[in-house]
Amino acid sequence: MKTLIFDFDGTIADSFELMVDVAYDLIGMERLPQSEVNRLRGLAPAKIIRELQIPLTKLPRIVIKGRQKMHERMHEVQPFAGMTEVLEALRTNTNFRMWVMSSNSEPNVRTFLRTHKLEGYFDEVHGSVGVFNKATALRKVLRKNHLTAIDCLYIGDEVRDIAAAKKAGLRPISVSWGFQTAKVLADHEPYALARKPADLLRILQDDKV
């Protein structure tokens, strides 16, 4: 049986605006023009941090505080349009196991899933994984659960998701409705690229999967 490991923010949950709002609050910087925000979305997280001149020593505190502030406002976050129907179809019409693995906290992820009646679609939820070391987190999850990498697919919205999946031996499926654009994602050669949630069904029903 194959396992689908979903990223959370930007893949299932439309949380980008909330994350940006929380980031402004924690970093204490003035809001950027939308054009600049769009430009930054095309960069890797490490480069964004350098451009915004965020001290690396402050990152752990920012991440922890960010998760806390997001917990207070998770009721504002909605699933991406069409994602609920796709998850339901995958759970009822296929033999995939489905997990969530996120750098967001497990309580935040579970609160969202319960609120939107999605928790029953997932076999496991792994939260608070390393923001910059997802490959290690993926390997740990696979070892702990006796999974074979080639039988797992990692579904995410960022270039770092592609890199982490490849490094851990999983096939990455990128979604273009999240943090980074379709062009940026395609340039990093994921196994497949979904431009709308329904595309996931087509990709996952392909004989090669």
C-alpha cells in the first residue's frame, strides 16, 4: 500500500495571508508592497530570511511564537477550494494511506482538521518538524513506521519540499496554489505538478503511481 504524505500550510490549508500577518507582527517590520511579496514567493526560505535581514539567532523564537499566534487564529484558516472533495475521494475511492507532516504544530494542524471535518481522512499527523530539515524528518517518519521511500509520495507547495522528498528518496508532487509559483516549482523538476486540487486525483490514478 502506498502512502501519501501531505504538507499542510499552502497545500491543504490556505494559511498564507495569516502566516504573513503573524510574521509582520513578530518581526516588527513595515508591510511590503504586494509586488515585493510576490517576488519573495519565488525565493527559497533561506534567501527570504537573508533579504529581510532576519537574524538567524531569532528564528527559533519566531517559529515558536508564530505557532502560538497561529493557534489563536486557526479559526480564520480555510481549506483551499476543492481540497476537501479531493481528500474525500482519495480516502473513499483509493487504497492510499494519508498522512500530514508539517512544520506547523500538531495541535494547530489537528485543530484545523477537526474544524473542517477532515481529521478522519488522515491516518497520522506529524507536526513541528524542522523548517529547514524536512529530509531528516521524512527519513525519521519512514523509519519509525517501517515505510519504504519508493512507496511514498510527498505533496507540498515549496521548492524545499521537492528537495527534501528527493533527498529522502520519495517522489515529490508539487502544488501551485500555495506559497511558490508553478514556474518556480517546475524548474526544480518534481515528479508531477498539480495546478488545481482535482489534478491530484488524475496524477495519483496514473498507472505509474
